[in-house]
Amino acid sequence: MSGSAISMAVGEPGGPLTPTAVPTRRPAGGAVRVSVMASGVCNADIGTAASRNPATGFPIVPGHEVAGVIAELGDQVEGWSVGDRVAVGWFGGSCGRCDRCRTGDVVHCPERRVPGLSYPGGWAESITVPADALARVPAGLDFFEAAPFGCAGVTTFNAVRESRRATA
Ligand SMILES: [Zn+2]
Ligand SMILES: [Zn+2]
């Protein structure tokens, strides 16, 4: 499938969001392109937009609380199909091989990736992410409710989980 999708891009540190048409390309091996249905606004996105020296250069597209539908699969992607309902959060991929990854602590992987910081984020009609960044969205959960789970939701969930562990 070819075409283009609108991304809300920031062209300079703290600059305005500008609708920008970006060509949609077939995802690379191991990656998936998602049609975005909902995208949260997080305080960390303000930092992304204000960045003076973003890793990917300008323009940047913030957004790491994303929910949508898989539009296209790259090669070597298993377990996912076009049309699947998915979410992408702050955890935007990791190496899968380092000590951190192998103990489940993917957030501290030295090669971890974050949507908006490591690659164009979800303030867009389309986002392309590593397949290991996907979480399945259950049928009964609205996209607008699912989107913030990947950042704000997991932050609060982890606090509850760790507090139980501490008192057990
Ligand atoms: Zn966030
Ligand atoms: Zn790793």
C-alpha cells in the first residue's frame, strides 16, 4: 500500500505543531505500520517538542500513547495480522538480548526506543513501530481509553504492583 498520512510535526524547539503529509512506506522487517485511531497527550511530549537536539533531528512527531489498527506488516512479523487492534506506549522496542531484556526489565535496555524520541511518534494518522512494541487492545476497550494505558496507565499500574510487593 502506498500513499501518505498526516503527521503533526514540530519543526524547531518548542515550535508549533504543523500538519505535514508524510509518505507511508512498507514497514521494514520486524516492524508494523499502525493506522492511529487515538493518541494521548502526555507531559513528556512537551519535553519532546521542546527538545533542542532531538536524536532524530527536526521535524519531530511527538506521541507515545497510541491506539489503532494494524495496517501493514513487515517481513518476519509473527503473531500479528492486519486489522488487529493494538496500542503502543512509552516502551517502543528494545534489543531483546541484553541482561535487562532477558530479565524482563525492558525499560532499562540500553537500546530501548521511545516513540517520538527514537522514531516518529503517534501524533499522526500512521505510525511504524517494532512489532515487540505492540500490546493487544481487547475488543471491549475503546481506542480512546486504551491509548493512555501505554504510559500514564502503566505508571500507575506499576506503582500499585510494586507497593503490593513491598508489603507482601
Ligand atoms: Zn507519557
Ligand atoms: Zn536490551
